[in-house]
Amino acid sequence: MQNKTPGAVARRLYEITAAGTLDGLEEVLAQDVMDHGVGAEEGTPGIANVRTSLELFRSAFPDLQLVVDDLFEAGDRAVTRWTVRGTHNGTFQGIPATGRTIRLTGIDILRVADGRVVERWASSDELGLLQQLVDRREGNRRSPREDAASAERRRADRRRQAAAQA
């Protein structure tokens, strides 16, 4: 990798992540990289920790598409705002595959030294992701085959309940 500015390193990291194979992580991550993100084993440095976290997410959403919406550089840091889309075709945090399409947004701050990410802080809408996979009213997995008629029946039931309470 020629350009080793924080922004260039961040772009390359997301290219590798989006490709799905994760080949090339070693070229952009320091051996003792520290990941402070959701899904990361907090306090456990190393590329293996990052790789495991990415592989688990990718196994749940194998058609994952990652888009970097914004990227800013400041000193030794790159800040990215990103969006992930994919289909829930594998177990994620104990939730069996639903076949639902998801959208997840997040922000990463990457600290770069000697052309490699040495530290990452991440924040993503994990709650929003889980709400896309689980029926919040009952705690049950949403059916990917739920039809419009059953959704309308539920809405009508809620309207009747609200009217009865008024």
C-alpha cells in the first residue's frame, strides 16, 4: 500500500472488510491492534480478535455490503461514518437466521501509526439492528414471511385497544 495516511489506511481497511475474504488485514492492522468496538473482545489485542469479530458478523450477514458515507482525517486519526446492509442468513447474538434485510450505521475512530491501524473505537446502532431482527412486543423472532394482512391485523388490534382505553 503506497499511501499510508490515516484516510488511505481507513479506506483500505473498509475495502478488505467489504470484500468478505479478509485477505490483507495484516497489511492495514498492527499486530497488537486494540479494538474498542461492539463485538470485539475488549482488552484483547491482536489481529485475530478483529478477524474473529468480522467473521462472526459476516457469517450472520454473508451478503454484507459496506459503504463509507464520510471520512475525515485529523493528525494520526481517521474518522468514518459507515452503513452496512445485508441479509440475516446466519445466527447473530443467539438470534437464528430470519432472512430479513438489515441496515446498520456506525462511526469508527481509527488511530494509525506507521501505516497501520493501532487502535479502533467504534459506535454503531446495535439496538436498531436487534430491533430489525426481533419482535419488540413479544421478544420473538420476526418471521421473514410475515404478510401485509397479518401486519394490518396487528395494527387494527392496536387501534381497537387504544379506542377502548379512551
